[in-house]
Amino acid sequence: MFGYVFVGAAQGEPALCGAPFCAVEVKAGGTLAARRSARQAARRLARRGIREAVFPEGDLFVPLFARCGVRPVPTAPLYRATAGAILRRALAQRGAKPPESTVALAAARVTAELAQTAWQIAPRVRYLALAVDGGGEALAYELRRELGVAARVYPRGAAPDATITLSFDGGAGLPRRGVVPLDSPALGVEYVMPEEIRAPGCDENGLLAALVRLGTLQPETLTVRRLWWEEQGSAAVRAGESDGIPPLTSE
């Protein structure tokens, strides 16, 4: 179970798809009373054995909760699980169409998220490169046998230049440009919130990450509205609004 930290009743009643959250209330502002309420809420979650929680957006009390062993739900697993949608948004930012693009997937080894992304995008891009040090040949064989797609395999440190490279374990050792680091705090993702979810004032990505881990929300149903990241040696790169192109998901 995850915690759900909300500020008073003024934020409105959340709708969380019936997912089991332990909700705790904190007072708004930086007053002594607000800090006291946050300490009490953090202790309540800790007593119940809850170690991860969804916090209000920009919440100032995260360090206080952390001292009680309660931290924000990590978003990197969500980004890896929605790598296909992130790729689509990144290609749109480059002004590139998937059938004309070379895409590389990079990691130390093939993971479930990387393999799933490869299966989703392989039939839709011009060239697919697997820049992995373990498991790449087996995945490439399966893609060729099942889809007729010839994916090239490279060592992770020798990733080829690509329109976009999705890195599943950070961007170190990869080409300078076009690398989207799914595990990096430098990556910013804004999703289109599903209509059935209403959680005003919360950290939306933390909430989506929790719902995906609970199995209440399927990651392939999510669409990326905006995307931004910092490339090595350059300013932040930002993608624009969703352009209406169908998501890169398996059929």
C-alpha cells in the first residue's frame, strides 16, 4: 500500500480508481502547526509500514517525511514502462516520423521494459538498434523470427548515432545528442491524465507511478503531452503538445 498525502479539504475529493491508499492530511503553509501536522502524518504512515507515498505537487515536507522513512513514489519505473509513448513524443519534438527514424534502445542488459518497448516499436521505425551488453542477440533473434524485423545489436558503449536513443539506465557513455535518459531526474514528462483519475494538487507522475505498480492503471493507456530533458552540453529540449498521432503501442 502507498500513502497519499493531501493538504486539507480545500484540494477536493480525490478519485483514485478505487486503489488502496492510506490517506493522511497535512496543513497548508510553513507554519509551526503545518510542520506538526506533517510530522504526525509521517509517523502514522511509518507505523503502518508504508515507505512510499504520493505527495502534493512541490511539497515542502518531503524531507520531513523522509526522516520517518517515507519517500515519494519513484517515477523512473513509470517512465521505463511508458517508453513507447515517450519515444513518440521525443520523435515529434525532433520533427521526425517513426517510419523514417533510427531508434536505439540502450541498457547494460535486456530488461522486461526494454524488451516490451522493442516489440512495440520495431514494426514502426525504419531501423532499430539494441545497444546492450547482455541479451541483445536473443531479443534480436525473436524480433526477426516473429516480426521479420532485423534489429542490429551493439555493445552499450558503442551505441550508434540515432534519431533518438532511449537509455534505460542513464545516459553515461552514449552519444551526446538525442539521448532520452529514462532513469534521470533531468527527464521531465507530463502525461494526459485519464478522465477517471481526479487528484487535484498532487504530484501527478507520482500518482500514476503508484497506480501502475498497483496494477490499477495499464501503462500502455497513457499518452505523453509534453517532454523535456537536458542533453549533454546543451540546453533543455522540450517537446510540444500532443499532435494527434496514434500512440506507439502494440496492437
